[in-house]
Amino acid sequence: MNDMQNHTFFKTWSKFKIYNPLMLLGLITSVAFTSTHIEANQEVPALTKEQVISQLNLSHHFEGGYFRQTFKAQHRDKVATSRGDRTTMTAIFYMLTDDNNVDHFHTKYSDGIEFYHMGSPITYHMIYPDGRYEKVVVGPDIQNGQQLQLAVPGGTYKAAELTTGTYGLVSESVAPGWEAEDMVDVSRDELLIQFPQHRDIIERLANKKP
């Protein structure tokens, strides 16, 4: 509020007795933040994939798509793993686009959680260590089975694809924190030996070579 609004508000309010301090705080907050609240709820225009890449400073990811690491828990003590000490958590932005639309099958030791942000849905294909296959679509249409987040246990082979639209943007949090040496690339032939029952999806979404 500016000085004139302050003067008018408190001059008017001074005519009343205050029996409940929380009531006064609520009224002041409502007056002070009404204009900001309205402004914050203005409709946001749709962004192109080029704008998202530029605004979020994304780079090509070696698995496919685009990414940027947004967090690494350097402020905490590291945790011991069989592969060495790791930070407790890392996080990235990750985006698939119509011209870079496949993240090939791979796995990592740590657990990860995908969080949907914007754009088209992304379809995830997972083959668990026991051979079970699962497909999950991460996107905004929760009334029709899409999910806003997806937890993927470490050791699960995972691939992702953008099947429609120009881009889909998610975040991924990994714990213990991701390091390059925790990434396990796998070839198409290796996966076919382990999981011959899933030949169709493996042949379509696995790299020919590790």
C-alpha cells in the first residue's frame, strides 16, 4: 500500500475495537496483497521448445533430450555406497522434443522420481529386475490415467519417449545423488538376452550398442 492507502485504511479501522489480532492480520494481508495476487494469476502464454531451452538454459543430454542440473546437496555430509561416497540428492530439468524424442533404455543404482511440469506427456517404459514390464504416462491428464510423478527404483531399466507434441518437460530427483559412474548403459542385445519376452519394446527403444 502507498502512504495515502495506509492513512485511509488505519483511519477507518481506528473506529473499531480490535478483539482478535488474527482478524486484523488477515484483513491487512488481504488488502496488502490483493493486487499482487491478481497479477500472479494472469494467464501464462504457451512457450515454444526453443523458449523453454533458452529460459531454463538446457543442454543436450547424452541419453537423449535436453537437461540441466538444478540441485546437488553439497551442503550435507555424503552417504557411503558400494561405489563410493555420494551426495544425498541431486535434481535436474529434463526435456524430450519432437526432434530428440527418445531416452533409450538404461539404468542407474540410485532411486529416481520424475515430476511433470509442462508441455506434452512423456511415456515411460520400465523393465524391473524380476522381468516385469510397466508403461506409465507422465502428464497433466490425471482423469485419464496420466501421472504427475513417477518413482523408479534403482536397478530398473527405463526408457522414455515423446509420442506427441513438440516437447515435454519434467524434473528428476535422484537419491543418493547421481554421478556419471552410477549410470549403466545397456545394449539392445544385452537386454534381449535378459528379457526376451519384451523383444518388441527393447528393439524399438534400446541402443544397438552400449
